[in-house]
Amino acid sequence: MIALIDYGAGNTASVANVLKDLNTDYIITQKESEICKSDKIIFPGVGEASYAIKKLNLYNLINLLRVIKKPFLGICLGMQLMCERSEEGNVNCLGVFPTYCKKFEGDDIKIPHMGWNKVEFSEGSKLFDGIPNGQHFYFAHSYYVPVNVNTSSICNHGVDFTASMQKDNYYGVQFHPEKSGEYGINIIRNFLEKC
Amino acid sequence: MVTKRIIPCLDIKEGRVVKGTNFINLRDAGSAVELAERYYNEGADELVFLDITASEEKRKTLLQLVVEVAAVIRIPFTVGGGISELNDIDKLLKAGSDKVSLNTSIVNHPELISSAAKQFGSQAIVAAVDIKKVENTHKVFVKGGKVETEKNGMLWCMECAERGAGEILLTSMDHDGTKDGYNNDFLKELCEKVNIPVIASGGAGNKKHFADTFINTNVDACLAASLFHYNELSIGELKKYLYNKNINVRI
């Protein structure tokens, strides 16, 4: 059973549709008890960081998500919220990854970074198992996580940034696998089967 | 580098896809869900649905359509048409759409752009701007192109960007349905004045028109409707053509 965390702003429907494609049971929830009963957790994020953290506080999920030992996949804002802090709304986040989230800058790039961009991953990345390197995935974001020690794949938009990262049981992807066609579905399948 | 996008647009009336010329003379082009699935399989980068149904039942049918479309495609899609409240946006995003496009409502209430961007993120808010040349200037039109406003097209696009829109969908009514090519002059200037992504709309008649616009302007995406609906041009063939012209597209 997969717990799909719904804090009120994320688009859970699209991820749920992929889980249906993969014949996987899931529950859409914001309850601590249900998250604790699940096998794995997916945290889809759309929206604004400080609003999302406020909601997680309201549902009393911050501490649970920081210490949980189950495989955990954060998508887009869901990945950014696993950092120590975000410039978006200047908010302290979960602090799983010892890094931060900053805004794209520069006159020579368009912000938000919106559309399909090439992702280069390093050997042994479980999420990308069976996927050829250099495929395009769909991104839609104005803030990014700089390349850091936990980065497992990179993308470029003016600067190289973290397209995915991993630490212990925590996995994050900046792109939207649920909106990235067949290869995106493979990412979610890999999380379900290999992580 | 982020690729240039090809976006089929589906004008929806009561669940069916329709397309007119210069915003009038609608003709039926098939089921919205079936077309969406076809475009996904052909390699479309995303889809846009504009609901032009004028009825009381509108909101319910649009939500149902979003649920059905989200069930069959795994690429992003935008929904627009008569959206005027944060609550409408919330429901559409939760039903499975990724972005909403706002047009008449933001002309009447520009502050809706910032409140929507604050709640849902800029990436979910597309400002759809319909322009038409009136004397020597481009004016903004609303209500599906029926009503002329006082607003200057270029200045309004810049204001939308400043207020937090994540993207501009620019339709040139003078070019829409003519199949004579996009309004490259306006698009070129627009891309110099805003630094959010711009989608070109109105006028695509053949694959050369797409190449011309990608080469001569800095737009991020080209949108077309009838060209794709009636099988005059397949998305796969178009993208291959653009790729061979050294335009960065996802094959």
C-alpha cells in the first residue's frame, strides 16, 4: 500500500493515475496513522513552499516525515521541501538533505523553467534503472536545488541543478515523472519495485 | 536546454472538439478524450483545452472532462475557459490538470493573477491574451474575442508577467484560422519584453510556419488546432522536420 500525501495543494490525481496504470494499491491521505501503515510514501508537490510547510504543520506531519524509515519519494516541490530551507517564502523545511532551495536568476533564461529538458544521471541510480541516459523529462519550477553530494542526476537551465537526489530511504525528483510519458512511468515503477 | 514545445489546442464545446476560423464558424472535430490520447501517442509535448461551452452546466462538464483526459494521457495539460475564481482553479488542478489559462477574468480583475500564483505557484497560471490590430495598435479582446477592451496588447502581457503569471499564451486574432503563419513581429518583441515562457497561437498552416517562428522569435512553444485535428499534419512529422532544421525538440 502506497501513501500518497495530500496536503491540499498538490496534484495527487495525476500520480494516482500512474499508480492505477501500475496496478498498485494506494491511499490519498494526510493522516499520520495511515502513513505509518503504508509500505512506501509518495509526496507530490505543486504550489508554494511556505504554504505547503504551513499545511504539513497543520496536519502534524513534519516530525513524522523527517524520521520515517520507509522509502519516500518527493516530487517537484515535494523534493524541495526535503531540503533544510527554501528561498520561496523563506521557510524552514524538513531538513532531510543538508542543502537549500534557491530561485533561478538571470536575464538569459526564462523563469519558470517550464517544459521538457534533458536529464543526465550517474551510474547505479535505482530510479533510472532501465532508462537510457539523457532522456527528456517534464519540469515546471522557478526554484531549484543546487548540485550537492546527494545529487543523482542533473539538468541544466542557465546553471546545472539537481534533477534528482537520494539519501538513505529518501528520494527526490525535481521533474514530474507522472507527466513525463513512458520514461516517467518507469521512474515511478522503479521506485515501487526497486527502492 | 529546455526543448521547444508543440502544443495541440482543443476548443471544447459540450465535450466535443470544435474549431472555427477567426473565432467563428465552428465545426466538429471529434471527441476530446480520443483526440487527447491520439496526440499523446503522437508525441505532443503538452495539450491545451479551451472550453467554449456557454451553459449553466459548464463547470461540471469541464471537471468531468479533466478527469477523463487525465486518465489517458501522461503529459501536462492546461485548461481554460470561463475560469474566474480561486475555487474553480483548485478544483481543476485537483481533477488532474496542471495549469489553468485565464483570460477575461484577469482583464476584469488583474489581482486574480497574483492571488492564484501565490496559492498554486506561477507554474500553474497561464495568462491567455487575445490580441487584434485596431488602427495602428494591438488591442486586447475578451469573451472569446467578442469584446474589445481599452488595453494595449504588449503592455497587458508585461503586466501579466509582473503580476506572477507563469506563461503567456498569445493568440493573434488577425492570424487565427488563416493558415498564413504566426504573428512573428509581435511575438519577437514580446519575448524581448517578458522573461516568462511564451506560447505562440494563431495562424499555423504548414510545418514551415513553426520553423519560421522558432527561428525568428524566442517563443518556447507553438500551439495549433485545426492543422492537427484534420490530419493535415502529424505531430511526429512536424517534430522530425523541426529537428532536421536544428530546432531543439523532443523526439
